[in-house]
Amino acid sequence: MYNYIFLISILLITYYMVIVKRLPALVGGFRLQSLFLFLTTVSFAFELKEAALYIVAILIFVLKVILIPNFLAGITKKIQVNENLGLLLNPQLSILVALILTYLSYLFTFNVMPFTDKMQSVTFALTLCVILIGLFIMIFRLKAITQIIGLLVMENGLFLLAVTMCRGMPFLVEISIFLDVFISVIILGIFVYRINTLFTHIDVNKLTNLRG
Amino acid sequence: MANIFNLHVGFLRDGLSLFFVSTILLISLPSATYSLGYLKGHYSKGKIIYNWVLFVLFIISMLLVVTVNNALVFLICWESMSLISYFLVIFDEKSEKSISAGTVYVVMTHIGTAFIIAAFLILYNHAGSFDFNVLRINADTLSAGARNLVFLFLLIGFGTKAGIVPLHIWLPLAHPQAPSHISSLMSGVMIKTAIYGIIRFVICILGVSSLWWGNLILVLAAISCIVGVICALMEHDLKKLLAYHSVENIGIILLGLGVSMIFLKLNLPVLAVFSLAAGLYHLINHAIFKGLLFLCAGSVYKATGTRDIEKLGGLIKKMPYTSAAFLVGAVAISALPPLNGFVSEWLTFQAFFQGALSTTAGMKVFLSLSAAALALTSGLAAACFVKAFGVTFLAMPRSAKAREAVEVSFSMKVSMCFLGILTFVFGLGCVIIFKNLVVVSKNVLGLETLNVNFSLNNFILITANNSTVSLPAVALVLVLCVIATAILLFVLAGARKARQYDTWDCGYYNLGARNEYSATAFSKPFRVAFSFFLLPYRKTEKIRESFYHVKTFKYETFTTPIFRKYIYAPLLGGIFGLARFMRRLQPGSIHLYISYIFITIIALIVFMKKF
């Protein structure tokens, strides 16, 4: 039962991330989303009685709730750019798009996926929606850091899909994905820092000098 | 698909393969000795070793192309031959021209290879194997449409390599850029492997199934002949001129091949064997004299550093051996008796005349017209070589470089001499050689050997149906008369003492190199006569001091490269336009790139039900 509360909370937090206007708020949203992801994983681990899932949950907590958000917040502070996200689409329209995406994933799930269990299909629609909104954040926000966060949101959605649909991926795969995500965030963060020192901004839409 | 790699590769030992192997070896031998002298002093030591590695690989790949009995292996060898020759074309990689010529070559040859691959895949799909024998057995049950498609693909694919008009565009660019011994190999032998491909795959494996195949080849061949020789007449770069003559001669070879296919379909086996043998004879003859001419052109280039014949002249006094060798080659390519070019062109003519006698109405006219095209070609070729030899070797030098030319080294002279002797051997020994070629030809066409018999005795051709064709004995007598007169004159004049003096100048004084007949002037009548094809235009530029006093006057004349302008330029323009249009997809915005993915996903989600 708790699962569904956690899942709905993840969806609501994702909506929140769509309408925020400042960078720290977005990072905070991600921290909160990861926290609920952690809770979902723990409750699934409890339900399925799998030791591996507990370890994965702890990893989520350490990496996605503490380390990555701290690192991102640190970088935001360090480069001292304008806290505004640079919205290509205002919050009202954004939330509208997010709602449409939710509806689309719902339609997709019920029309195409062969689920018999109703709750399972709702879960699937929800995770798909989180992935799509991650992609949406990547596209319609200007700052380079938002691209990293969008990617992380997508990754959260994928992880959620794996946990809820297939009781998690094999342990080794899980661990390696965590490592990948962590390292890629660090590398991307360093890139953002370098871009800022080089161009004195991190607006991605201005970085078009290299095209052929 | 599993047995695709289950290859049973063996080597063919039939007449056709042996014929091509001997042609390749015959030309590569003098080419190798020639390169000893040619490369020395021109290139660094590392470059010479690089050349030898490529040279050996090139010959090995050509030998493999004409001997393997598996279509897949054939393709691999064919492709390596193309690539190695590409590296040989860009051997002077510092020159901008080489690189661009190499690019045109490699693009054209790969377009050709693509068509060959398509044809092979159709055959493979039907037969389930790449083995030649299996392909041949299964080709009989191929549907008519597929058969025609395979034939067209093979013709385009091999035609690109052979240089059939309008696919010849790479030939005059690539051949001159390679070092001369390589040019002689490429022009003499490599483009012949394409003829091998057509014979092997169209005649041997696919089997001639429609009359229009032969007609198409014949028409293309006649066009190649005439276009090649007209372009050669307009060309003043010695090696480019020779390259255009390769287009022409490939046309003559294909005339023999095409008419043979027609006879095969019209059920005239004797004539089919005869004309294929004539084509093959011209093939080896062209290899010999074109190899010789390219080596001579290389010697001229080595001695003077230029290939522009307008800057040459008077070389006969400085380079007597090269001049003699070039003259022999020129006589052979102009099809004058008693050298080898004459024999094979004469045989091709005979094939046409015999064909016109044994066929009915429409075909009679068609064959006669083809023969007329061949006649026009040989006439123009002779004119072209009068120009090439006259302007390059006779009269006074037109530039300082030509004045300071010296004869080339021993190894180069030996190679030219070897090929020069071969032109005589293949001209005078035609009786024996033709007999052997008839055997090859019979083998290729798979006809019963008993009722097909030829003999060439005293230049009288006897065919099985007892009709005889004789070389006009008068011509032979005339040749002998000319030789006798020459000897007589030499004996009479030799007694007199020669007096060295300037050329008689008609009362003018101080006639210099600028007063000479130039190559442009020589080719002017042809430029006018063929203006409908060449579309000549001129540019004049006058700088006047006053109305009455023109200080300088510049006059240039050009011909329009008709195929490049009207076929290749629009094609390339279209491709580049499309590419520019597609580039708008990539404006450099990361957001846009991600949204491409996003839109794709959304579209998939929305339309998933439909799939």
C-alpha cells in the first residue's frame, strides 16, 4: 500500500520539478524524488524479501540523495551564475505539457502493453511519464546543469521501471549503473564548470559555434 | 546464408583466363624494367620501395581477378585492384591534381563496383552459391526480367572500369596522373579486366539471351570509339590524349564483343567465334601499343618535365630511340600495316562485312553503320597521331625544356624496344596468334569445334562455309612498293653528301619556333567539323594603347566538356543541394537534438497501435 503513496509522491515531485524556476529548487526536487525512490525500493525489498534490493536502496540513498545533489548544489554555488533556470516554456505551459505527457503514457500503457493487473499498468504509465518528463526538462531548460538533472530524472524513471516491473535488475548491473551515473555526473559537472570559466555562461543554446 | 563463407576457391585454367594472364604478364614485364630508370632521380628511395610494393600487389590482384572461380573472391580481388590502383594514381600525393583525379577515380570505380555487387547478389540469390559453375548451371532458370537486370548492372559496373562513354569520365583524369609505367599498366591491362568481366559473366555465365544485349553493346562501343577519338584530337596533354585513345580502343574491342553476341543470338556460330577472336586480338594489341605509347610519353615527360605537346617539338634529334618507339606505337594504333593494330581492326571489319552479308535487312544496315563508325574512328586516330608525333617530335623545340632534352636511360629504352618489337611480332605473326585466339574464342562461346575452322594463309581468311575473304593484295603490294622506294631513295641519296642548312623559309627570314604549326592549329578543322559535339568557344582579350595600336592580344579557344557539363555537373549539384538541405537538421543546438529524440518517442507512443 505504501508503494502507491510513494509512487504518487514521485509523480507529484516530478511535476514540481517542471514548474520550479530556480536551480537550487530543481536540485532540491531531485533530492526529494530520489528520497522517495529510496523509500519505494525499501518497501519493495521488504515485500519481496530480497537482500540485494536493500543494498541497492542504500546505494540510492548515499549516491542520489546525498552525494550527487550536494555536488550539484556545490557547483551551482561555485560558478555563481544567475540562479534562474532560463525557461524556454513558462511554468503554466510546462505543467500543461507534463499533464499531456502523463495522459499519453497512460494511453500507451492501456492500449499497447499487455498488462492484466490494473495496478501494474498504472505503475508502468507513471514510470514512463517520469522518463518523458526528464527528457522534457532536458529540452526546455537552458542551463547546462538542467541537462544533467534531466538525465538523472530519466535515470530515476528507468530505475523505478526496473524495480517495479522486474524486481530490479541483476545486482552486478545495478552496481555498475550506479557507478556510471555517479561518474558521468562528476564529469558533466566538471564540464559545466569549464564551460562557465571559458564562456562566462552555461546557456546551452548559445553554444553553437562548433557546428559544421 | 550459412554457406556464404564456405568457399571452395580454385583457379580457372581455361583459355580465357590463360589469355588474360599472358596479356598481363606480357605488359608488366617491360613496365617493371622501365620503372627502374623512370623512378631514379625522380623520387626518394622510400618512395621507390613503396612503388614496388604497390606494383607487385597490383599485378597479383589483376592476376587473381582473371583466374579465381568464385564470385565473392572475384569481388574481393576486384576491389583490392581498384584500391591499389587508386594509391598508384595518387602516387604524387603532393600535387593537387593527383588527389582530385584520384577522388574522381575512386568514386567512379566504387559506383561501378556497387552495380557489380548488385548483379552478383541477384545471381547468388538465385543459385545459392558464388561458385562460377553453380552460377552457370542455375543461370538458365533465371527469369527474363532478372536476366536483363543482371546484364545491365554488369554492363554499367564493368563499363565504368572499362571506360565506356559516358562512364569514361575518370579515365582521362586518372591515367595521366599515375607514374608512366603505371599508366601503361592501367591503360594497357587494368581496364581490360573489365572486358574479362563482361566476357566471363555475361557470355560464359549468364549466357546471351536477347538480341538487344549485343545491339546495346555495339551502340555504346561505336559511341565510345568516336567520342574517344574526337576528344583525343582536342587534347594537347600527351598522356591525356593517350587516355582518350584508350576509351576509343575499348570501344573497338567492344565492337568485336558486341557483334559476336549478336551473331551468337542470330545463330551464326562461325562468325560469332570469329568476331570474338577479333575483339580479343585487338585487346592484346591495344595492351601492347598503348603500353608502348605510355612508356614513350613517360620518357618525354622525364626528359622535358612537361606533357603539354605545345611546349615540345624537335625531340627526334635529341631522343632518337624514344621517337622511333613512339612512331612505331603511333603507326600501330593508327592501324597501318604491317603492325599489329592493322590486323585486329581489319579482322573486326571483316566480321562486320561478313555479318552484313549473312544477315537480313535491318541488321545489314546496322552492321554497316557500325563498320562506318569504326572506319571514321581509325581515320581520326591516324590524324590524331600525326598531330601527336608531328608536334612532339618534329620541327623546332618550342620551349627551353624541349631544347635541353636528353635521351633516357638504358632500362627505359630496352622496355620500349621490347614492346616495339612485339607490335611487329603480333602484326606479322598474326596467322599463328589468330589460330590460338580462335581456340580461346570457341572455348568461351562453348560451340562445337568441328565445324568451325579458320585459317589465315597469305592474308586469305578461309571460313568453314568456304567463303573467302582476302586482304586486298594490292595493299600489300603498295606497302612493299613504298618500302622498296624508300630503300631505293636511301641508296641513291646516300651517295650524295648531306648539307646542313636552315629550313627554306619562302623569303621570310628568321623563322622561329613561334612560326610552327601548333597542335591547336592542326586540330582546328576537326574542331569545326565536330562543333555540334565539341561546342567550341573562344575568349579574346585586347589591351590597346590607342585605337590603332593594340599592345597585347590574347586569344584562347576552348571546347565544352559535354559529359561533365550536362551529365555529371547537374548530378553533383543535385547531391550537394540535397546535402545542404539536410544540413539544416543540424543547427548546433543541443536542445533541438534532444527534441528530435523526444518527438520520435512521442510519435512512437502515439502511433504504436498502428504498427
